Amino acid sequence: MTVNGHGVCTVQHDMIIFDLACTRGHRFEGWFASGEAFDGQQAGGHVRCPVCDDAGVSRLPSAHVAVSKGGPVPVPAPAASPAPVPTQDATAGVPAEVIAKLREIVRGTENVGPRFPEEARRIHYNEAPARAIRGQASPEEADSLREEGIDFASLPPFLTEDRH
């Protein structure tokens, strides 16, 4: 979850997590608004391996299930497997220690809010000190950052909500 190794971005909407792999065998997760969003980003060359920048990325079988606030997000199950039981909690089945650690990491970032695209660019172009940041970006701003080669990841709301 980085901007060139230095920060994170949050774009607030429900997400689906896909297990992905590049043609060189690097495995990683991708967070997308929908399967169609993944397909569109992949077709446009925007889904790239975070290790080697390979655009030859494909989906792997996944056990992740994302849930929207309004109900389950449809995630197709393999034909040979029964459909997963929907849950209203996107963190169901994830160990509490893992969620706590992820929230701790996110809390350790600087929240630059809607200035995220500007600040991510400043860090990328060495105009600002390298540091972990998070904030908000519109889909258009996120596309523009990707086109400039600025790496970042969207975070699910359960990691960015203030739980105090």
C-alpha cells in the first residue's frame, strides 16, 4: 500500500479483493470496486505487479469475500464449490490481531485528506520528504496518478474508519 514505497491512498467505496499473479510468478492482492473494474483496468494496462511492474497479471482462485454496507457483493464461486455464505462483516474470518496490525500501520501514516494526489506527486518527484501518507482521490485523480507511474493502493473503509 504505497506511493513509490512511501504511503497509502484511500478511495472510499466498497471493494473486492482478488488474488493476482504476474507472468513472472509474483503473487499479490488487488482491491477493486467490482470484477468489471478489474477487467477494465487490466485491459487498459493499469493492473501491474508491484514487484516487477509486469502488466501480464491474472486472477487466481480466491477465498476473499468483500461485503458492501448494503449487503453482499457478488463474488462468483468456482463451479465445483458451493457459493460462500454471505456475511455483513467485511472482516469476518480475519484474525483480530491481523486487523489490529493493519489499523496500526494505517494510523502510522500521515492523513493528507483531499491533498493526496498533490502530495503523492510531490513525494514521487522528490519535491517533498518521503513518508507514508494516506488521503482521498477521485477515480479520475487515481487514474492520473497511475498514468504518471505513481504507485498507491486503495484501502477498505474498515481500515480507515476512526474507531475511537
